[in-house]
Amino acid sequence: MTACGQKSQPPTAVVTPIPTPTSVTPPVTTTQPTSTVAASPVPVKIPKQETSAETSTPIISALPKSLYPEPAPVQIPLIPDPNKIAANPKPDPLSKLKIPTNPAQQITPVGIGNAKIGMSLKELKEQMGQGFQFPIKSSFIEGFDAIAVTKAGAVQYYIPYPAGTQFTDADKIQHLMTDNPNYRTEQGVGPGTSIQQATIVYGGATLSLSKENESREFINFTQHPNGLAFRPKPVGNHNFAGDYPESNDDYLKTQKYDNKAAIGQITVSCTESQCEQSN
């Protein structure tokens, strides 16, 4: 009751409205992948190369030294099978081998005549003296030119060297080749000697042919002399002295050959260590 006698109103409760919950989507944080940058290598300073207006001649030591690329002919000895028919059942009568009496015309594992492997061209000229000439023969064989050592117009032997180079008096001899029948080994075998005659001294002969090596043909004996390479001279219009089997192989060999076939060339070359020392 109030002081005026009036009934008081009951207290009114004040209700605070409850806010409706709002769904809040949390912000999406996108993480960018961190790219790893590789450290740049320290640049290598390349020296500037000076170009010359003149074209320099390649030096001999920078070119192939092998006169006959692999396979080396002396590495394929083949021992004749006694149970097989002989390659030449009826050889021509053999004449006596002519033993060289002049050391200046002898073929050895280290040289031909006065020319020796490892000798400089200047040293050879000094030994040969008057009457000898040394003309250059270009394109002697594939990849090689040669100096022909001549006397009275006749070639005594050749000094092959890589094509595209100049062989000076100071350069060392690495290869020697002769097809002159006056030059022979100490057993009397030389250009013009029949293969049959050579077998009397060096044993059975095996002829080999490498199609990849310009189809060059070689002779190998069961008792092959060290340091020498023999090439045959085919008879007549025949391309080869050997009778090779039909084959697609690049490398062939046979013990059958023309009875009248002879040795055409003999070559003396430096060993690998000798070639390295001469450069």
C-alpha cells in the first residue's frame, strides 16, 4: 500500500533480450608455399681466347699416331690345324732367300736401312748424305701423307705422318714403310718375297682383312717378327691375296691364299711408349 492508501503495482521485471547467436565463420588463412631459391653457383671465369688471323698447322702430337687402326694385325695369330688340308697343297718351287749383306738395306724391328724409329728427319738427312731427295707424297694412305726417301728417282722407303701436318727436320720418325725389293729382313724376307717362301722362315701364314680399315689386308705368321707389319700384293687383277669365306663380318681371316701371292709392303712402327716419348 502507498501512503495515499492506493494499492501499489507489483514491480515489473526488466528482461533484456538475448541476442540471437550469429554464426561467425573464422577467416581462412591461406599459407603460400615458400619457394626455395637455390644458391647460384659461383660463376667460373672463362679466359678469353684470342683468335689468330692466321690458320695454325695442327701439331703431330695432337693427331692419331696409329698407322693401322685396331684391330692390330699382329694380335690375331692363328695356328694351322694339322688335321685340315693344307692351304697350298702344291706350292711352286721355292727359290733361295736372298740374305741382305748391306746394313743400309736391312729391315729390322727398329728401322729400315739408315732410318731408325725415334730419329729426327734432320739426323737421317745427315746420315744419308748426297744423292738422296726427300719429296712429300700427299694422300699416301688414308689419313697419312709421307716423305719419300729417294735416290736417283727410285723410292727407297717412306716416312708416313698424319695428314694435315708438316713434318719438319726436328720431328721424330714414328713409321717407316718400304715396297722396295732391295730391302729385306736379316732372314732374307722383303717386298717381292712370296708368302710361301716367307713361311719357311716365319712359319704358317694367316691372312686377315678388315673391311672397316679400308679393306686392308695383312699377313701374320706363327713366328711373326716383332715390330713388323706385312701386307700382301694380290696377283693379277685380284683384289686380295687371301681366299676369304663369304661372311658379313667386318673382320675376316684365312689360311688359304694364292700360291703366287707375295709380300707387297713391310712397315716398321714405334711402340706406344716410343711414340709418346717422341712427342
